[in-house]
Amino acid sequence: MSRFSSANKCLLKVGAYCAQLEQYQKAIEIYEQVGANTMDNPLLKYSAKEYFFKASLCHFIVDELNAKIAVEKYEEMFPAFSDSRECKLLKKLLEAHEEQNSEAFTEAVKEFDSISRLDQWHTTLLLRIKKTIQGDEGDLK
């Protein structure tokens, strides 16, 4: 068990660096792998939603349609993901992006952040996604 979790910790660090370095495909593979590894473990399954959330954000930067498909796939794989705040946020962000509505995007992020603080990694990725909305000046405030 401990070897398993330290391997996951290493993988997650690599995933975080990959995403920061814009190697999104590699980051997605890592987050999906760790999410799949943890979702069946009673002690770790709560964390799985976080890994699927991170994988979805990486998908979203690459392509909005990919992100939609990924979210549906994660919901099928791990039904608890559907009810998570992370999944609800992703759906709001996808909708705002589709409508090219940067205000709705920012509002959804603020609302989520007021309950669960988003760290620097999440904020960086969310800003990168927000910048793909037409005519956005790229701020989450």
C-alpha cells in the first residue's frame, strides 16, 4: 500500500510539471492512470475526483470537445465524479466557453474558489483556458 501511494505521489508530481510545461497529453495520461488506480480503493477513492478534474482541465486547454468527452468518460468510470463540485464546475466552464462568455467563466471559478480554494496550479490552468475565450483579457478576478 505505501509503495503504491508513493508511486502515485511521484506520478502526480510529474503530471503537475507536465501540465505546467504544456505537455498536456502526458499529464492527462498520468492523472487518468492515478484516478483509475485510486477510484476502487475505499481509502483513496475520494481523491480520484481531483485527478479526473485535473485531467479534464488539461483536456480543456487542448480542446473543448475533448474536455466534454473526457468528463462524460470520467462520470461513467467513476459515478461519484458526477456529483462532485469539480464536475459541476467543469460543466459550467464548458458551457461558458461554448458561449464565449468570459464573465460566466470567471463567476463559476469564483463561486467554486469561495468554498474550496484553488491552488496556483489550478489557477494557472484555468487562466490558460479562459484566455481561449474571444476578447478576454485573461484575469480571474
